Amino acid sequence: MLIFGKLTMQLKLQSMAAQSSALIEVLDEVFAKPFKEPLIHQVITAYLAGGRSGTRAQKNRAQVSGGGIKPWRQKGTGRARAGSIRSPLWRGGGVIFPAQTADFSQKVNKKMYREALRSLLSELTRQERLVVVEDFVVTTPKTKDLLAQLQPFEAPSLLIVVETLSKELALSARNVYKVEVLEEKSLDPVSLVRFERVIITVAALRKLEERLA
């Protein structure tokens, strides 16, 4: 179907109250892209590498504190010449070839990142692992209420994507095993790969569509 000059497709809009479903129009350029495994692998590798923290570090003689003056005069003491207590030869001095904090980040431009998200969303749609719901609301911060709403979606792991994360939903989901709630703006490729099924609200879907189209 063609809407405003753009090709669209239809997805099922599942009702939370009953086992009925309607149809919703979505853009082909976001939800009907081919699966690009090399690109997805590159983006996910870069995303995970960016989360690594290089904690190994040592100080050279310029970074060690102290050593503003000579420990003793140049001649007449009977001891070897010394210019600074920061010398690598001294205990507590700097290291000659110190280990430096590593930076594991890899460059991925915005175009590649967005294309990877589109490819993943399209593959989830083809595998019927993307579930669109009208809204996902938890009125009280109780895990029991959340589990009752998730009962129709039988899956080993679930990712819930909403437009704005409420305090009640965040508190209800924080202790549920293999269930995570994310705002649309925080959605990342690793989360789309980790979970067996993705539940997304219509509001979050439209925001995501606007961002990736």
C-alpha cells in the first residue's frame, strides 16, 4: 500500500484485554528491510566494545606526585646523583613503560546504526516475534499485576518497549527474570537480539518509525 508516497505494510495490533487483533499500517522502509547479518554483527560488536572499561593504568614519572626539588645536593654527600624522587629507580617513583587505560570503542556512524536497527526490526517482524499492542499500563507497582498482563505472551524472554517509562512499570518489572522494559529512545541492537519476543506500544512504534524512516 502507498501512503504519502511511501510503501507500507500491515502488522497485527494485539489487544491486551482479549485474544482479538486488528491491523496497523507501518512503513516498509523500517519493517520490511532485508536481513544484513555482517552489518548487524559489526554494530553489535561495536556497541558491546563501547561498554568495556579499560581499568588498567600505571603512572609515569610525570604523573607521580612530589619531586619538586633535588633530594640532596649534586656533590659532596657520598651518595649517587639524584634529581627527583619521581625517578623510576626510586621506590614510589614512576614506571618506565606504564600500562595505559585502553579505549575499546569502535566507530559506527549513525547511518549504519539505524540501518542495523531497521534490519533487526524487519527480521523480528518476519519471524512474528514483534508484538504491537495499543498500550502497556501497570497502575500499581506490583510484579503480580505485570505477570498477569504478560501471561498471553508465552516466551522465554520478553522486551517491553514503551514511549515513556512510568515508575509503576519500572518497579513492577525490575525483579522479573528475563523481562526488561525500555523507552523507545533507549532501544539498542543488543536488546533486540537478546530477547525472544519484543512487545512494543503503538506510541513507541510511531516514534521509532519517525526516527528510523
